[in-house]
Amino acid sequence: LDKAPYPILGICAGEQFMATHYGGRCAPGKIPEFGKMEMVLDDPSGGRILAGLPERSVVWESHNDEVVELPKGFKLLAHSASCPVQAIEHETLPRFGLQFHPEVEHTQFGERIFRNFFDACKK
């Protein structure tokens, strides 16, 4: 992953794998999330992956485990009431992680998130 020249988007367990690979830590969540949850941006810009999203939006969750310690070089983009790490982005590499599922219709701005990822792929 470190030297891969292409952007990587880790979804759910993919975010957890990426965080662990880069030196972060994952553990069982205190409150597993299943179904619709409200995501809140920690970075008003949304970074590259959540750019253009409002401060609060609905996302679809299905997880027991979650990132509990960010890896070095990553910044926190969003959280929910019961999951402190909903979205992360590497500061310099094209690496993005989402704990929620943007690919399902229940995630309010899933299509926008994928367009943002495709834009990151072009750079």
C-alpha cells in the first residue's frame, strides 16, 4: 500500500485494514452501528473524499469493529455519535477510509463521495 501509485478507498473493514497497515489501531466498538446513522464532519472542508457534503448527513452502517487510533499521517474527517472515526484521509498520499457504506442508496451523498474519489484518481 505504501508505494502504490494509485488512490485507495477503504470501505468499512477496508478502512480498518488501512488504518492498521499504517500503524493505527482497531478494536470492537463500544456500540456497534447497524443501519442509518448521522455523520458529522470534523473538518468543515470534508477533505478531498467528503468535499461538498453538508456538516451533517445520513450514512449506512454495518460494523462491530472500528478504528480507535488514527495512524500517523492521517487526519480525521468525520464521526458519528457512537463511532469517533467515520472518515479518514492521508495528509499527502491518495488514501481514504470510510467506516460507513457509500455504495448503498441509504447513504445520502454516496454518489458524491464516489465522484470525489474518482476526481482524486485523476490527479
